[in-house]
Amino acid sequence: MTTRPRLHTETSKVAGILAVALFGFLAAVFLTAGFGSPAGFGDGSVTRSLAYTMFDLPGGDIAGEGFLVSFITIAVVLDAALDGAVMLAERDEEGGS
């Protein structure tokens, strides 16, 4: 039988001070950060350029980096996840009811 989780009640003042200091530092960084003016893409089709860039083909209007290896890696990982989900979803024919 499992027991209920209990709340850890021992407090550490050093951990609390560090947490507040970290929060203050991150708040200062986020509040003082500035955004540059948007540059835009200029003339050309963004969708077509993205497709050419993804498959590392020449001919896009907007320059970019090749993502073919990333695309194939993501496709293999998603295929393995789908195969695993199907395998887990199948019923066990031998010992079940």
C-alpha cells in the first residue's frame, strides 16, 4: 500500500534568500532587456524559401541554413514514438482475459 506524500517542513533560510535573489536577478534582466526594431524578410516567398532551406536545395529567395539532417532525425524519432505507441496499445492475446 502506498503512503501519502508528506510536505517537507524543514526550512532553510539560505535557500530562501538564494531563491529571492535569483528571482530579483531574473526580474531585473527581463525588465531591462530591449528588443530591436523588426527587420522583416524583404521581397520573396517565405514559405517557398523555408521549403528549399529545409531540404537543403538551392533556389530559395531568402537565404537560410540547411535543416535536412534535423528534419530526418525528427522524422525518425516521431516514427519510433508512433511505433512504440502502437505496440503499447495492442492487446496481449496470450495471458489476458
